[in-house]
Amino acid sequence: MSDLSAALSGEWRFDQAHTRIGFSTRHAMVTKVRGAFNDFEGVIHADVENPSKSSVQLTIQVASIDTRNEQRDEHLRTNDFFDAPNFPEISFQSTHIDQVEERNFIVNGDLTIRGITKPVSVPIEFTGVERDPAGHLRAGFEGSRRIDRQAFGVKWNTALDSGGVLVSDRILLEFEVSAVKVENDGG
């Protein structure tokens, strides 16, 4: 375990090309709409010997929202939802990380959407570490967490004839992270 600990400890950066920061929610109470944010930066500081000293920081550019429907994406960028002109970023900063099993962690931190910050705990599974063909050490992490969008000021909705609403208040955040270790080149 000490070789793995040494390999994992250090700074890791999210690889945008191989990471998905996504979400899903019910639409019209009958189907799910999925989307992702394509422009983000994330950094993990891993201390395997003392996980409580580890940290995660993530900054997402709201304008990069992508639900595979440009009209919907434009609406999500407006004041009805994320208000991208006034709140261009969504951010997460961990406050502490708890290891619950060998490969499972709870990442606790502050999530800020539309200028409203709330504590969130995200269960994360460490899926492995491997050296890629370019020689970079790569680690995988996956997790999800359901949040109430109204708690973050994302309140727009439309009532349906059935008594339901067009967009669910419950949003599932989805994280599929490929992180590349920042190697010290000795210089």
C-alpha cells in the first residue's frame, strides 16, 4: 500500500477531455433530461496517509452548459435558471474529506450556485490509478449527489395540467473524473 500511497499523494488536475461534470432531472414528470458542463477546472490535493488533509476544488463555467438542445441551453443560461451573465461560475470547495471504506470517500464542502452557498456531501468512489500511453499517472473517481435546485435560487417552473411541474426541483449531480497527476519535473 505504501507504493500506491506515494503514487496517489500529491496534486491532480481534472482532465476536461476525459471528465464529465453532469446532471440529470425529470422533465414533465415522465422522462429525464441529462446535461453536462464542458468548461471547468478541478484540482485534487490527495494525502493518502491522512485523507482529512486532502481537498477538492472545482470551478464550472455556467455558459458551457450542454443538454444537446441549444434552445434549452440558452434558456438555462438566463435569469430563469443559472443567470450566467451575473453568475458565470458554479464552484465547489471541499471543507473536509472522510474515508468511509478503502476506495470510498465522502467529500464535504461548499457548493455555490447563483451566489448562494450551501454545504453538500458527495459520496465518491476511487475507481483506480493507471499510467496512460503518454506516461501520465491518471486516477479515476465517480460519484453523484441529489440536490434541491430551489435552495440555490434556481426556481423557474411551469405547472402541468396533471398537477405536476415541468422541471423537477431534485437534480442529480454526476461526477466522472479522470485526473492527471501533476508530476514534479525536478526543475
